[in-house]
Amino acid sequence: MSETDDGQSLEAHPSVSLPVASARDYVEGRLSQYQKWYDKKAVKTKAMHLRMRTISVVGGALVPV
């Protein structure tokens, strides 16, 4: 069955494979965008965690003093 309901053959549509390639490019672009965002967010969050940990240790040491 190489024909559609309106009688046109699928071979008459050469752009059938183009949306797949552009969809792949779109998904890869979005994925890399979110990966970059998560990487930046992770770096900031780790730095904040280390600062808070340092503050907790220093604060814990100051309590007995």
C-alpha cells in the first residue's frame, strides 16, 4: 500500500524524511540547552552547600567559646 486515502503515492512526497531530521535537531538543541542550565545550577548549588557547611562548622565551634 504505497498510496494514501486521497490517491497520492507516498513517493510523491520527498519531504517525508525532513521532519524527522529537524525534529532530531530540535530535541538535541533543547536537550543541550537544559543540560547547560542544569550544569550551571548544579555548580551554584554546590558552592552554596559548601558555604553553608562551612558556616555550620564555624558556628558549631563558636558555641562553646
